[in-house]
Amino acid sequence: MFCGFAAGAWLGGAEAPIKLVNPEISPITVSLVMVCGVFLARWSVPALVRGTSHIRADVGQAPHLVVWAILAGCMWAVANTLTIYAIRNVGLSIAFPLWNTNSLLGIFWGFLLFKELHAAGWKRWLGVIGGALCMFAGATLLAVASSHQAAPGKATLGIAAALGAGILWGTMYIPYRKAYLTGMNPLSFITFFTVGELVTMLILAISYRGAAPLWHELSTAHAVLFWLMLGGFVWVIGDLFQQYATKYVGISRGIPLSNTNQLWGLLWGVLVFHELRGAGHITYEQVVGGSILMALGAVAIALSSATESEHSSWKDAAQREGDRYGVEDEYVRAGMEGRAYESSSEGRSVLDWLLILVTTAIFAALAIISKPPQVEVNFGWAAALSVVMFTLMAACGVALWRTTRFR
């Protein structure tokens, strides 16, 4: 649960750099650059945390999960592109809660496919269903508020893009849960996940823009590449915590917890980028009220913790996954319990340090050629929110290490 709340903070801050970019740059190009930052982070962060030696062991035990991870990455890339359109048309404070309806799909898939909420008892069912309805009510209220803030004729497009991203992200959690019920480490899963992301975005960008125009746009946008890739890097930190939340409390609980990023999106949008400035009291009431409703729904779902009977259902689902793909029982059990399957070196190799150094060098070079944002930003609030994010990351990272050694 701690991982879920930490994920919300970092996922909420990840979209903020998009607001620093000239709106004339194509959303497809914006998403491609973000995914490049994501790609670097998804290889360098695991190399820093544990080293990449464990990846080979995971692939040897469950090679089928590589395909599922790549598929999930493809879905993420398309969903992320839709969020760019949503942010530009209806703003951060409104787009976030709309695409966070992915919680509803997460609950559905968790129950249907992985025996989550089976034998949970009526109180927990009431918490989950009541929370889902509360989140839907909040999303509806925010959709109404969007008509006051979006550019003329763009509200419908922005709402559709945000909801489309929510559908894709909600379905994307099926591979997540399959991986972690089977025993794969999140640090292994995300490295293959990012292959699907990068390949999909390259295909989309070249098909939509053309190779020459795309290269020209990237060349002329060199001053903002750092901000976009930074957004991708920040997203990976949040997503990593979300992966661990999904692993240990399931998608029907872990995803609503991480969707507290809606409140962080609201804070970044209103406090840092002055969204809703000049809006009437009714619009403020709708946005704030809708966000609170969705947050309360997420809390209600999170507090409906799994019982011992429900955990038994999870084990049955894990056994089914293991039998279907021929995975060793001990590997499955060790992965679910967050313990080592077999003794192996967790030190960092030359390749790990090379990944870390190359990623650092690329970001440093882009930072040097970057230019200050041309939009009005409240740097005081930006610094305050950043401090809270790093505090949550440190506290949750230490707790996760002490409990599972990032397994």
C-alpha cells in the first residue's frame, strides 16, 4: 500500500514537464521523446537498484512473460500518446482523473481473471464497489467541469483521449498480474516492457509524421528534449512503485492506490501552472469536488484489504498460471512471497555501470542545451512538491528494501 501511494506522487509529477513544452510540437513527437526517457530509465534504474543479472534467471523460468511484457509496453505507448492530447485540450487537473477510470477496469480484470476479491466477504465487496462508484461520480463531475476550461471545440476530444488512455492502461494490467502471480521480479518485467514501448512509438511517429519531418522536428526541439525525457524518467520511478503495489496487493487494490496521482496532477496543475486561473467558483467546486470524490473512492478500495481466504484464491490463480506455462512451483511461491528463489549474485556488473553512466551522460548533455521554460511557473510550489515526492521515494524505497530486497 505504501508503494501505491508513492507511485501516485511520482506518476502525478511525471506529466508536469509536458506543460513546459511548446504546444506547436506534435503530441506524437512529445510522446516519442518521453518514451526515449522511459527506455533509458527502465534499464538504468534496475541496474542501479539490483543489477541486471537477475533478468536472465527470470527469463529462464518464465520466457512467455517476455511476450506479455512487450505487449503491455505497446499498449502503454499508445495510451501515453493519448494523454498528451488530453493534457493539451483539457489540462492536467482535469485529464488525470478521467484517465484514472482505469481503476474500474483493473477491478474487473482482477476479479474475472485472477480471482481477486473471491471469498473477500461482503464488507470488502462493498468497499470496492462503493469506491468504484465514487470514482465514477468524480470522473463525471470533472468531465462537466472540462467544458469550462478547454479550448473551444476541444473538450470532447480531450475527454475522449483521456478515457481512451484509461481503457488501454486498465487492460494493460492483465500482463502485470500474470507476471507477478507467476513470480517474475518487477525489475525484470519493466526492462522488456520498454521494448514494446519504444518500438510502438517509433512505428507511430514515423507512420504519422514521416522520417524526415520527424527528424526535423526533433532537431528544432532540442531545447526542450531534456524536459520531455525527464518526464519519462520520473514516470518510471512512479511506475516501478506501482509494479510492486500490483505484485503484492493485486490490480484491484494497487491501481486505485496509485491513482491518487489525480490529486498530484491537480496540485501541479493549479499551484505550479496556474490552471483554472480566472475560473468561476462553480468550476473550482466541480474540479476539487470531483478529485476528492475519486480520491475517497480509491481510499475505500485500498482499505478493503485482502483476507486469508482471498489470498488462497490468489494462490490458486498462481498455480493455474504456473501449470499452464510449465513454471516451477517453488519459483512461483518465492515470487509471490517476495523472497529469493535461488542464491545468486546481486552485485553490479560492468554492463550495469555502463548503463548508469550512459544514461547520466545523456541527461546531462540534454540539460546543458536545454532552455528555461517559456510558460509561467510557480517555482516555489514546484520545489515544495518535488521535496515531498523525493521524501516519499526515499521512505518507500527503504521500506521495500528491508521487506523484500526489491524482489
